[in-house]
Amino acid sequence: MRNKRSIASLLGLVWLLLLATLMSTARAGEVANRVRERGQLLVCIWPAYQGISHRHPRTDHLVGLDIDLSIELAHDLGVALRHVDSSFQTLIPDLLADRCDVAMFAIAVLPQRAAHLNFSKPYLSSDIYAVTTRSNRVVRRWEDIDQPGVRVAVQASTFMQPVMARTLRLATLVVVEPPASRERELESGRIDVFMTDYPYSRTLQRQEWTHVISPPQPFNVVPYAYAVKPGDDAWLQRINDFVGRIQQDGRLAAAARRHGLADIVVRP
């Protein structure tokens, strides 16, 4: 009797696995089909990411490396392009709810994100950089950051948040939630320094009031990739193929040079 039950259970398990495989196969290419039928590629961006996907507050014009590359992806697919505003806070629900077909805004590949999303192969990588004011007398060097009384800010849901939370021992961590901004918090004196990545730090470095501090040695380098909803391996492969092409044909390198990001390009 037990053997019959075991065999029945095993057959049931095999059937479930077969059904799951068939369902997965049926779904393969779902996103590509949807994009083709719609005639439009929906790309999630964070429009406040200078150097990557930034919308000018007065003109609404989008500029940045991933704005350029999303245009290239749509061109390769032979469809129109529409950018969809997203953020690091809403990235996962936006993709899972099909608000966009792919997220293209230099997304750090983190375990907590990889648990919900699929990532392309990396095309950029970045360490963490510190930004303070030129007039700040508290933080002048990297060694001044983790000191008693220093208030260190990070943007909510960025990869800097968990890194600094586990790294800081003496300083106070401040998590900045929109609509507040790290720049306003810094200019007001409510924080002494904020942590950001290479693309954002390069933009701020060109401003007269900021002082960007690089880590004296690699601090926490992470890969950046594009993100898609899981369950469609064919679509993920299309995105990976695109990353491979732009690495090989020079489009990634050219876009990176235009936006001052050549130093963080991941080469094939």
C-alpha cells in the first residue's frame, strides 16, 4: 500500500514538473511577442539619475548613457520606444506588473533584487564615492567619514544603503527618501556627506560647490546590468545578445565616452 502511494506521489510530482516545463515553454518569448505586437518597447528608467537617465526639469529632455542605449535597443528590435518613469524603490513591482519590458538605468546586481528579477550580463561596474561641500571642514578625506558626530546619507533603496549600514561604526547613517534629495540635505547642513556611485559623482564633480572623495582603495565594487521580469528566458537572451553586441561593436564605449563613464565600462 505504501509503495503504491509512493509511486502515485512520484508520478504526481513528475506531472507537476512536466506541467511547469510546458508552461515555461509556452511563455518563452512572451515579452518579445508583446513588444512586436505593440510595436513599442517600454523601458523603465529612473529620471533623476544624472549621467544615466536624467530628465531636465525645465525641458523634460532625457539624457544619459542608458537613454542612448535604450534607443539603440529599440532600433535593433525594429520598434518605437517609450520611457516609463521608475525608481530603485519601485523597480521590482514595476517589472513584475509589466509596466515596462526591461529596466535600463544602471541597476546594481544585488541578491535582494536577484531574488525577484533576472539580470543581463553586466555592462558597467561602480564603486562607492563620497560627496560633500567644498566648505565642509568635518569631512575632507575618506578617513573622516566614519567618525563620531558625522551624518552620512544614502539614497533609499540604492546599493549604498545596505553597504553603509553594515560598514559605519561611529558615524550616523541617514536614509534619504523622496521627495527629499541628498543635495538639498547636504546644502542645508543636515548631513555632512552622502554616498553615491561613479556616474552620479562624475556629474557632481563638475559643480563648483561639491567635493567628491574617491575611496583610497576598492571599497565595494558592484556590477550594473539591465533587469527583466523572470519567467521568459528567450527575452533575457535577447537582452543579453544586445549587451554583447554593444560591447563588441563600440556602441557601449561610444555612449560611455559621451557621458564621461568610459572608466567603468565592462568589456567582453
